[in-house]
Amino acid sequence: MTPTPLSSGPDPEQCPLPVSEEEFKKRLSQEQYYVMREGGTERPFANAYWNNKHPGLYVDPVSGEALFASTDKFDSRTGWPSFTRPVKPDAVLEHSDTGHGMTRTEVRAKRSGSHLGHVFDDGPGPTGLRYCINSAALKFIPLEELEKEGYGRYRSLFEVPH
């Protein structure tokens, strides 16, 4: 399903990116910097969105790029927000990660290059994937604020087909 532009406001997905690590440090909280720039992982069950059940869009706090929708979020019982797929397949990049004595697939935001989390093949249908994402690498835009925040073109993701 292709999102339809509904907003004539500024395009948050075209925010200027920081050009230096100093700018990232100024823009991000200490935890966001640790997760997004250093590839860290926040504590499970002690983060902002692991149990968020409100409808809305999850975006990259650095670039504003739309990453995940609440319609694809599910309770994986891991303590981190989990999704079956990104909003757009090309919104994220996947790389092999062999750190911590295991082989996993790291997920990064395409536009900002920020570490988001990992993807596993133990998720529910329709994809069978579990995008296990750090809350610190996300900004939540509630459904009722999509237009105000410049994401109105994504409203169709939340409409129930008749």
C-alpha cells in the first residue's frame, strides 16, 4: 500500500542530518547516542515503547524518516518494541552482526545510518519476521498528530479497508 500525501506541511523526512558526532551528541540524549551511534542496547521492559499500544507512527529521531507503524507492532514478550515489517522496505538497512558470540542481523535506519536493533526470523505472520527495535532509536507520532507533525501521508496505513 503506497501512502497518499495528505499534508502540505514541512516534510519531516527531509530534516538536515547532523554532520559531526558532536552534533549528534547535542541532538540526542545520552541513551539515544549510546544506542543509535554506538550500537548499544537499552534494558528490556524499561524503555518508552515496549508496551505502547497507542496507534501511530514510529520515526527516526535523527532524520524524521518513517520507520514502523503500530499496525505492524506485536507483543514479542522480549521487552522491546517488535514489528513484523518496516513502513517501507527501503527505510532500513540490514547487516550481518557477529558480536556478542552470536550471528544476528542488525537493522539500521537508511537515511541516518543509526543503529535501531535487530531482525529475527521468529516473528508472526505475514512476514515471519521480528524487528526487535530499541525505543531510544524511535520517536512516536500518535495517530491523531500525524497531520500536525507532517506525516499525514501515512494515515492510510491506519484505515480499515471496507
